[in-house]
Amino acid sequence: NAGVMQNPRHLVRRRGQEARLRCSPMKGHSHVYWYRQLPEEGLKFMVYLQKENIIDESGMPKERFSAEFPKEGPSILRIQQVVRGDSAAYFCASSPLPGRSEETQYFGPGTRLLVL
Amino acid sequence: GENVEQHPSTLSVQEGDSAVIKCTYSDSASNYFPWYKQELGKGPQLIIDIRSNVGEKKDQRIAVTLNKTAKHFSLHITETQPEDSAVYFCAARISYNTDKLIFGTGTRLQVFP
């Protein structure tokens, strides 16, 4: 059973470009979470999605950031017009059925975004 | 708002000694407390978790204790080994409106042979 998959693992963008980060949850998991980790810091929650539905986006910056989890395909975190402050590691986690005993979140390897 | 404090930020121990990391959470509605180990360049890996209806849980050399009254929980690693060296994060989850995890700031554990 493959774990959470993220790609690309490393992404370099120039200021003003767009960054697209992809996450495929574990097989059988229908809930996806995105977290951001700045250097030497803990993980900060960004957004929680189910298929075709955003459940909680309280951690998402108001501008330039968006996320989706379509019926088919991976979840995508999109950052438009990137700035140097967006440089961070972005982690995706998935869980099978939150709110019940199976609520454990399993993390992917992350995408390390560097904005030049 | 929700907050998780974690101490110490760094911890150095001799191989074979025990290591203890402590966390305090702010929201009494928190009901699930996982611990993650993160090695350099990798994603967080779940090592143990505890739910609010349990006071202690053990898995081989790793144990977690929870004190709901004081709102703190701790990770205990016994007989430490060099491969235990990593950054450890505690987290707390509130499930009444979302299932997001609030993370502590991490503890860098170094085990010297």
C-alpha cells in the first residue's frame, strides 16, 4: 500500500511565477490536509479538503493561495505570483475517515519550494 | 486561539539514556494527540498517538502520557539509540469543527553513541 505521494519533491520558481504542488493520498483515504513548514519551525495548518469540497481553509493566506481536490486526480495546492516568503516545505497528509477512530493523519515526503 | 507549546527545543542524551519531551495545549476540547518524528529532508512520520480517553500508551521503547486536567502530554523514549536522533513534534487535534492538527515547535533530539 503506497503512502502519501507528493510531487514535485523540489520546486524552484522566480518571483511572480506560479507554483503547483500535487498530492495523492493513501489508497482508501478521501481526506487531505495541507501544512506549511518554514525553516526551523513546526508545521502550520493551511487547508483541509474532501473530494470536491473544502472543509476548512482557515490557515490559507487570503490572496494568491488556492487548493482543490477534484473527483478524479490528486489534490493541488496552487500559489500564484510567488514571493520569497513563500519558500518553505509544503506537506500533504491524508486520513481515511476523520472524526472516528481512524483519524490518524499520514504525511507525504513534502515539496520544498524555493522562490528566487 | 489554539496553541501547543513544546519543550525543550533541543535535547542531547547519551545512548541508552531516556529522553522526555513535554507539550502543553490550550484548548480543552482537544481529543487526539499524535507524536511525529521528522528526519532531515523527510516528511513527519507518526510514531505514537493517544486519545483523550486514555492516560498512557506504550509501544516498545516509546510511551506517551496524557494529563487532561493539566492539559499536557509527554513523550518518553527509553534506551535511546543514535537512530532516534531527529526532530520530534507533538500535535493536538480538535474535532468539533475540523480535524486540523496544531503542532508544537519541535524538539531536536540528538543521541550520542
